Amino acid sequence: MARRRRTCSSRSHPQVAWLAARPRACPGNLARMLIADLLDLILPSSCVACGNPMAALCPSCAPRGELVSREIRGVTVTAAGEYRDGLRAGLLAYKERNRRDLAEPLGELLARAVDGLGGEGYVLTPVPSARRSARGRGGDHMFRLGRVAARCGARQLRPLLTLTRSVQDSAGLDVVERRRNLALAIRARSPRAGERGVVIVDDIVTSGATVAEAARALTAAGWHVRGAAAVASTPLQ
Ligand SMILES: [Zn+2]
């Protein structure tokens, strides 16, 4: 009988970990989130890209090659792969169809991208989600990915970034419009005693406007930004 690959996820049950550390949700959404979590625990999952019953994103569909690396306004950004094929299918299903069982394999890919930056002793911080879109997805999807990535690398995840005003959905905006949309829109908490280095984590890096604004806010708050890591990266548009 084929032995299943041991991964970071086998150390603890992802849904149980998420239930214990979920971000605050309004009471109306809480019941829906609990039902979705229970379904995830009961129903078997299959690969979102090819239907393989072995995993939510099977080894054939997950990127296995070299990390993608780019430089965005002085910030090194690594990603587990390009936003296409199985990775694109996985991220779309996770974000738009609420496939929570993908948090584990996508979070492991994010951990790989973080490792690619090298160094140690830094905390991870997720890019902020607009409150409305987080509610629509039954919680903060980036927070869940960040928790998995932090656990895999034995690092700390600290939500340091918040939006200071409402911003437009970036879909349909060009690079200049995205930068203008996010200009001075993010605020960062200052480091605590003994903290200094931080890595920004994101799901998909497109124009890099969010990473650039997050890095600006963190630097202004006194952090050393080691770089940014993402599950996937798209070519510059
Ligand atoms: Zn597959």
C-alpha cells in the first residue's frame, strides 16, 4: 500500500488549529464558519486541479520547481510558483469557493517561499484584508495561510498591518492606479522589545502595490523588512 508523504500538516489537524485561533467573526457568520469547518472534517477532499482523491492539491499539481523571485521597489519577493495551472486552480478554489482544506497545502507552499528568503529570527505578518471581503470569505483567508506557514517554519505570525481607509478592489486597475489606490492606506504596529525583522506574507503578488505599501508602513514603524513571500506570483502587468 502506498505510504502517504509526511508533511507539515500531519503534525496537527489544520481545522482544529484554525478553530482554536480564528480571527473574530460576527455572530451571523460564526455558525456558517463552524458548519464549513465540520464539513471539512467529515468529507473527503480531492485535488482541486485534477480530481486525484489523494489530497486537496496533489503533488503533481503543486509547483515543485525553483521559487519565483522578483524585486519590487527594493523589496525581495519570493513565490512558490507562477500563478497558473494547479496553483491558480488551488488559490481560486480557496479564495472564491471557500475550500478550507486547501489552507494546509497552500500554507506549506507559502512556508517554502518564506524559507527561500533565507535568514532567521523574523516574524511573519500577513497583508491586511479589507474587512468586507474577509467577511464574505467567512474569515481572513490570509491569516489562515500565514498560520500554517508560521507553524511549518516554527516562526511567529503577528498581524501587524491594518488598513487605515477603504480601498478599491484592485481587479481591473493598472499598476499606477493600484499604487495610487493603496498610497498611505496601511498602518503598522511598532516592534516589541527584541523584535526587528519581518517578512510580509501574501497569497498572490501581482503588481506588487500591496507589498510596497506594506513595506513602507513597516519601515516607518521601525521594522527591518527582510522581504515578502507569496504562494504565487504573476508576471508584471
Ligand atoms: Zn492534482
